[in-house]
Amino acid sequence: MAQTTKIYANTLAKYNEGKLLSEEKLRRLADADFAGAVKMLCDYGYGGGRLGENSFDVDKLISEETANLINFISEDCFDPHTSAVLLARFYYNNAKARYKFKAGGKESVSALYDMESDYTLGIPNGTYADCPEPMLKALSELDAKSLTGKVSAREIDEALTRAMYADMSEHAKKAGKAVKNYVTAKIDFVNLASALRCLRMNAGADSLKELFIDGGSIDRDDLMAAYEAGLTGFADKLRDTAYYDVLKRVSEKGFEALPLFETDAEYAETTFFDGDLENMLSSAPLLHYYASALNEYKTVKIILTCLKNNVRGEINRRVRWS
């Protein structure tokens, strides 16, 4: 890997990050009515500055902005392993949508991301040769299961999510410390969210064991101990982890704070690299821009959806303000 290539990619990332919306602009967006928010986004450059309230589609807008981020990673990322980690969520999303269609569901083009050299294209026809090994294995296991009965959408999601994190973990080992730490934390947050959802649903411990994903810093026994302590004791059992502060809020406020915990988890992705953001020979600037952009898209989508459906009060339950 040429150092100048990494410097160039990080320079572009910093430039793009400078165009992301500040918290002040996001707050102004949240304070506006729907028509005003659409106009603001147009002024901010969303949708190429060509938005109209009457023809406005929130999902389409966010998909278009996400496509720009995908193109940036695909074209300008300095390392194939880092690129594979950052693009995995989009490829595996496509794999889920295409396998659900194969399993008898409805085809939904809107559920797909436009990916360069999309190796999931053959899934509806049972052609998996181009898929990475973890995906191929999961798809083959789903095929075997389908021989004895219909495979549910939930089973497809769980199998491919597990495969995605296995895929990301393998690439992260070759992509450097920053990327490895990023993937480890992603897996931790998925496991913590699964535990909290199981608590909310009063699901048994076996349900959580089935959902647990390997590769995080919190091992299964520690997570199970937190689960057995119930909601009020959940955070205390994980006091020595990096996630205690965000977990404490849920323990204190109850399941009403769960949507905000999930937002906290995505916001936290933008803070992992704070001590290394000026190191242009690290992966930190690129990773920070990627995480910050996705966090912005999610925040904008929440705000617009709440405004459009006249549930403004939900914004502060789901958006993390610093």
C-alpha cells in the first residue's frame, strides 16, 4: 500500500466530512415543519439541491446519499480489506433481499443498493460462486434448511448477519488496528442490543445464546451474566467495558431509552478514532468520515419521518444530541 494513496484517500475523506451537517443545522432541521425541512435540505445540497415537498421520498433521498458514500469507498479506499469491511453492510443487505425473493418473497428493487461488481446478483438463481466464503456458507445452509420447510425472513436475516460479521472480522485482521477495533465494537453493540431486546420481550436465555455473534470484546458468559441480572442490573455487570455509560442510561430509564441506545451505538462509531484523526497515515480519518456520514443519514431520516408523520416528540427519543 503506498502511503501517498492513503494520504490522498484521507484528504478526500476530510474534505467530504467538512460538508456534513453540523449539529446546529440538524437542530434547525428538527425545529422546522416538514416543508421547511425539505427546503433546508435542498439548500444544504441534499438531492443535488433539487428537492420538492410534493415529490419528496425520504427513503429515496437517503438511498441516493448513501450511494454517494458507497461510490467514494469503492473508488477511493486505499485498501481492499478496509473497503470490504465498510461495504459489507450493503452487500449483505442485497444478499438478504435477493435470498428472500428466492425463498418466495416479493422482489423489491427499492431494498437494494446499487453496488459496483455486485456479487449477490446470482443469488435468486442459486448461483453463489462469486460470493465470499462466509456468505456462500450461510446461503448453502439456508438452502439445506429450505428442503425441509419454508425458510423465514428472520432466519435469513440472522444467518446472513452472522456471516457478515464473520466476513468483516476476517478482513479486519488484515486491515490494521483501527479497522479491527471498529469491527469489534460493532459486534459488541449488536450483541448488547440483542440482549436488551430479549429482556424487553422476556425471551429466555437460550434466545440470546442463539443470537450471540462471536468476535466482540464482550464474551458470551459476561453478556449472559448481565442478562440474568435484568434491566436494572444490566449495566453494572458490564461496568468495566467501554459501553457502561450508554448502558447505564437504559438501566436507569427503562426500555423507553432503547431507541436512544441504538442511536448512541451508531454515534459511538464516530468517536472511536478521535485520538488519531490527524494521522493521515492511519485509517482513522476515512473511518471517521464513513461513520459520521452514516450517522447523519440516519439522523436526517429520523427527523424527516417524524416531521412528515406529525410525531415531532419522537425526534428527541431517537436522535442523540451532544
